[in-house]
Amino acid sequence: RETGEFRVVRLNQIWEKAQRLHLSAVKLAELHSDLKIQEKDELSWKKLKAEGLDEDGEKEAKLRRNLNVIMTKYGMNGKKDSQLVDTNYIKDGTESDTLDDPRLEKLWSKAKTSGKFSDEELDKLWREFKHHKEKIREYNILLETVSRTEDIHKNVINPSEENLVKEEILHNKHRELKDKLRSINQGFERLRKVSHQGYDATSEFEEPRVIDLWDMAKSANFTEKELESFREELKHFEAKIEKHHHYQKQLEISHEKLKHVEGTGDKEHLNRNREKYAMLEEKTKELGYKVKKHLQDLSSRISQGLQHNEL
């Protein structure tokens, strides 16, 4: 639609629905970034399809899986209990939120009462636990999708060339699952180690997504020179994430101020706050998109390195 936020009708419908839900300003900005990535991928796929380059439908199936993850992440898949509670570090929800995993709950409880962490370090550790929970959620959504595909595949009676193609698709999905499971296992080991020993003062990275990428990169088939180059790129990526965090904080503060001013009836003050809020909202969306696109590119490169190891 010409007047819509996105060039794909379905994504506009999701965005309009989200604005009617009680999502925080930060969550809405995050969703906008996720939908922008989805839009880019869908438009690229349409071009490929027009050129006859997605005959087996795998890229289309992956787009559907990605959209399912987004819908589940923001509680828009029709399931009442699926929405992630807004518990990023802006609104610390460490006491009210749950990790949905007894092992994680036990580790968090131990870390919180150990006396090894400052308040700032506990906030950082909580972000790592929440990031890990989200990884498990995404893995389970993908696992469910693969299981459904396998059930359909098993019910086909006559083997054919088409079914051989489907077997290759399933193989690719299993590889995707394997990569995610490897990341989850490595992440859990890190959480276990940090929870027991505290943070290492010499640790190179602080952001959970960057720590994940670095751990995976060290397992991939990179030369020393490539690994060093990747390390430098991760430093720039972490700085980009920190900048995004800064704008998220400012957006949340601006949103609270705007709500307060709306109750005063001061039009001039209200207009100034609306302008500032709109500017911060746009900047947060823009940075969120750049962070997620960069993360997608880095993850893809590591995945290729890990696949090379298996050959």
C-alpha cells in the first residue's frame, strides 16, 4: 500500500495490529526493525521467485518461519501466554519475570545471592539470561515447524524427484536446528560458568549477542587472520548495539514525559515533547534495523564457516 509503513500488505496488517496492542515504545520500535528485515527478505524472495530461483520453495518456507518467530515474540500469534514480558534493562523486571526453565532459574537464583556481582553486573547478567531464554524459544518454534514438515513428508507414498528435493530441504532445516542447538549449549555453559565464578575482568565483550557470535566464530573454520578481522568487526558491532541501547533508554524516558505532559494541557510543551519523541522513535527504529541487519550478516558468515567444518 502506498500509504502504509511497509511495502508488503501482510506486514502492514501486523504493524497496525501491534499499534493497537499494549506494547511499550521500545517493543514497538523493536518490532518495526524486525518487520523491516522481514520486508527486505520478502521483497528479495519475490524477485528470486520471478526469476524461477526458488523452485523447491525453501526460501519461502524460511520466510514463513521467520514471520512465525516474530509473531510469537511479540504475542501476536493468537496465544495468550506467548508475549514476551517487557523486561529489558530499561524497565528491570528481574523480580517479576520468569525464565521458564528450572536450570536457568536455579543459576539465576545462585548468582543473585552469591555476592559476586554488583547491581550493574546483575543487570548485565539478567540480559544474558533473557537472551538465552529467547534463543530457546526461537529454537522450539523452528523445531515445531520442522516436525510438521517431516510429518507431511512421511505421509507421501510414492518417492519421486520432488521428494528428494524435500529431503534436501529437511537436511538444511536440521542443519539450522543443529546450529541453534550448538549456540544454546555454548550459551548455557557460559551462563553456568559466569554464575558460579562472576565476570572475568579481561572479558572482551559484554553484549550477549556479541558473546554468542564470538564463541561460535572460534568454533568455525576461520584462519587466524580472518578471526582477528572478525574480532575487530564485533567490536564495532558492540558499539553499534550500545548506541542503540542509549536511544532505547532515551525513547522510554521521552515516552513517560509525553504521557505526563499530555495530562497538563500545556499545548506548547506538549508539541515540543511530541517532536522529541518522534525524533527518538525514528532514530531507535533506524538503529534497530541496522543492528539486526548486521547481526543477520555476521550470523550467516559464521554459519557458513561452521558448515565448512562439517564437510
